[in-house]
Amino acid sequence: MPALKKLYEWLFSSLANQLLITYLLIITIALVAVTFWALFTIKNESITDLRNSLEVEAVNLALEIDNDLELDSKTARERIQKAVDRRATKLGVSITVVDRDGHVLADSSGEEAIAKKSSENTSKHAPKRENISNESEINDALAGIIAVNKRSSPATNTNWLYVAYPVRSAGVTSGVIRVGVPLTEVEQRLSRDLIVFLEIILATGILTVLISLWLAERFNRPVKEMSNMAKEISISGDMSTFLPVRRRDEIGELSLSFNQMIGRLREEEKLRQEFISNASHELKTPVMAIGSVVEALQAGAVNDPKLRDQFLASLERLVDRQRSLLTDLLDISKLDNTAPTEWQDEVDIKQIIEEAVDQVRVQAEKKELVLKVDLPESTEASALKIRGNGIQLLRAIVNLLTNAVNYTPAGGKIYLSAKSDHGNRLRITIKDTGAGISPEDINRIFDRFYRGEKSRTREAGGSGLGLAITREIVARHHGNVEVESTLGQGSTFSIVLPRFEKSSRNENNGSD
Ligand SMILES: Nc1ncnc2c1ncn2[C@@H]1O[C@H](COP(=O)(O)OP(=O)(O)OP(=O)(O)O)[C@@H](O)[C@H]1O
Ligand SMILES: [Mg+2]
């Protein structure tokens, strides 16, 4: 069946074809059903109308000839024949009158026809007439019922409708009047109607095809544009153009979302390039400096013990800086490359804070900073548990503490506290009395590689990744970092994390 397969492939090769075929099928089925129903109803109603008018005719004729039917004389029969002929020609019907035994008395097809039909042994008075009581409608009418029959006449090859009406006098059937009419007219009308219906079906079909093609084109064009653009982006990576949005419907919405996606991709691409160029720049600076120090040492400084120690110390600082930069870069790329997870491990924030404070204590003491830590009593300690990654959270807190130490001048104060916030959240606050952050900077300090104006000029300044890493880590723990700062007065950074919810399993473990 290759043809069928081809048709199947054609059908599913485009949305438009599927739409078209579906519309066509639905409309054709509906119209064919309506046509059948209409033709059937028209036919039934026409036949009922005809039947009623034939019956009226029969009744009228019966009123005219019922006396003659009783008389059974030649003149009476002639009168009957005359009445039959007159009515038959006037109405264009065929009328037959039979006596109570079923013998034909008169027929609109004429006396000759009756005579021809009659048998050869004729009586002196009248020809022996044909008995048609075997015809079902005559038979029924002789039994006293108004009978209706539809049958085809083999001679003319047409269908006839007959109504046979019993003429009754004094309670007995004295004869039957049968009125018949060919159904050609009804049939012609039906076939005319059928043709009209077929024409309507055809016209609707053509209209459907045209409308479907138009609709399909309307729907397909933007979809094709979108698919072409997606192909183009996947091949060449060119995201310089947006899709035109001409519509307000779902397809327009799709184009809009597509454009938003392109915008987002562009932004990400821009960030990626910025990141690479910033990272290379940051990596290059200490390497160049290391190179110059090494050159200076080689040039003779190595022989001067004072200079040598100075250069070695600065080499150590530079290597340290490079190491911490590389750690930051690796950390942030690791964070970027791992999908956010539902943490399983239980982490004690109190412990982590203590460890973080230990890490910055020496530095703080060197700068003569007062470091004040305010943690809840041990009974409440369980409130400071969350699910997460201890190493990452330690890193996040250390980054904030290091900043506080770095950006607070000697003699300043740093306060660190942790407490439950609104019952289901945990808030870790690090407040300093340092330099503060200007309103222009505050919106950007979480950006990668962004450093405040003052920090940038600092000799031992960081790379500007600390806060970006902190924010990534906190976001991965479903929390957020808040900042408040007044220039010259100090800053307050807060990490807000969702609290650990005790499951029954952990409760059991705890009581063990
Ligand atoms: N406590 C603070 N007080 C004043 N300024 C701050 C404070 N914390 C951060 N900043 C400002 O925000 C900038 C970005 O901080 P971030 O920690 O991201 O980078 P960094 O400290 O410069 O370098 P890194 O942390 O990577 O070594 C800093 O350069 C500084 O200008
Ligand atoms: Mg920092």
C-alpha cells in the first residue's frame, strides 16, 4: 500500500494538512447526515400529502357514484365511467372503480382497455370484467379499510401510489374506488433536491479547503518563522534578530516568549563573555606581577637579602591572591554547573558560625576590630538547624565576615548574630561599622567581579566574586541575602534561610 503510506505521510507532514482533513471530514459527515435526513423527511411528507389528496378525491367520487354502484345497470356503469374519466383527466390521476366482488366497473384508462383486459367469453349485456381483488389494496378496501399501497408498474417502470377507498352503503361495502398517481414527480423533486444538496456539499467543501488553507497559512507562517530562526540559532548561534510579533493570540504569545527567550540567551551570552574576559583579566594581573618580581630577582635582587625577602613576601601574596582567585572561579563555575537540589543533610548553623568566626579572628585582631558574636542559648540551638551543605554555607558566611573585616577601618566593630525569624526562617546578621556602601554601588555589589570604587584601588583588593558566590550558595539553599548600608557608617548583611523542619525520622535519631 505505498499510496496509502504516502497519503499518511503527507497528512502528518504538516499541521495545515491535518487541519484541512479534519475540517473536511467533519463538514462532509455533517452535511451528508443532514442531506439524508432532509431527503427522507421530504419524501415522507410528500407521500403523506399525496395520499391525503388521493383520499379526498376518492371520497368525492364516492359521493358522486354511490347510487350508481348499487344499481348495477349499463347506464349506471356508463355514468360511473364518465365521472371517472372526468375526474381522472382533470386531476391527472388514474382511477379504477370495482364492484363488491372486485370486478372492474370503470377505469380511467378507458372502456377499451377494460374490454381488452377482460376474458373472451363475453355476455350479451356487458363484457365480463376483470377481477382485481387479488391486488392487495383492493383486497383490503373490499374488507372495509382505506388501503394505501406503493408499487412499481412493470409496464412503465415507474412507482405508483394507490389509495383504495371502500364505498359503503347500509353498512356493507358496495364497491371500491382506487385512485393512483405516479410518483415520478415526487422522485424528480427528490433527485432535484439531492443535486442541490450535493452542490451545497461541494461548495462547502471547496470553501472549507480555501478557508483551511488560508488559516493554515496564517498559523503556519509564524510557526515556520520560529522554527527557521531556532534552526538558524542552533547552527550559527546568531541571535541578532527578533521575531516579528503581529498577532495577539496564542501564537503571538508564543512568538513573544520566543523573543523573550532570545533576549535571555543574549543576556546570558553577554554575561558569559564578560565573565570570561573579566576572569582572564583578573588571572593575568597577578601572573604579570609574579613575572616582574621573578625578573627582578633574577636581575640581581636575589643577592640582596633585604630585597630578596621583600620580593619573596610579595611573591607569596601574589600567589595567595592567584590561589584564592582560582578557588573562587572554580567554586562559582561548580555552582553554575550543578542543578539546585533538595538538601538532605542536616547542618548546624551555630557550629558553622563558630568555625567562620575562628577563620577571621586573627585577621580581625590584627586590625584591632571588636568581633561580637550573639548566638542563642544551647537549649534553642536546635532552632538553628537547616538542611544544606555545611561547606558551602561556611563559605557564604566567611565571605561576609571577611568583607566586614576588610572594609572596616581599625578600631571598628563587627557584630554577628543568628536567630529564628518568624518561626520558620533563620536570619544570620553581620553588621559592621565600616566604610559603608554608596547607593550606586549597592545594586551592583552582588555582580560577579564587581568591586566598589575604593576596593578596586586597594592594593590587596579581592576579585569581586565573594558576594556573588555567597548569593549563589544562599539561593541554592532557598534563601536570600539582604543588605542595608549607610556610607561612612557601616553595613548590615543578612542571610535569610528556610528553617530545618524536623521529620519524625530525625527526631528518633536525635533521641537515640
Ligand atoms: N561590609 C562591607 N562594607 C563595605 N563595602 C562592602 C562590604 N562588603 C562588600 N562591600 C563592597 O562590595 C564589593 C563586592 O564585594 P565582594 O565580596 O563580592 O568582592 P571583594 O570583597 O571586592 O572581593 P573578594 O570577596 O572576591 O575577595 C566590594 O568590593 C566592596 O566594595
Ligand atoms: Mg569579599
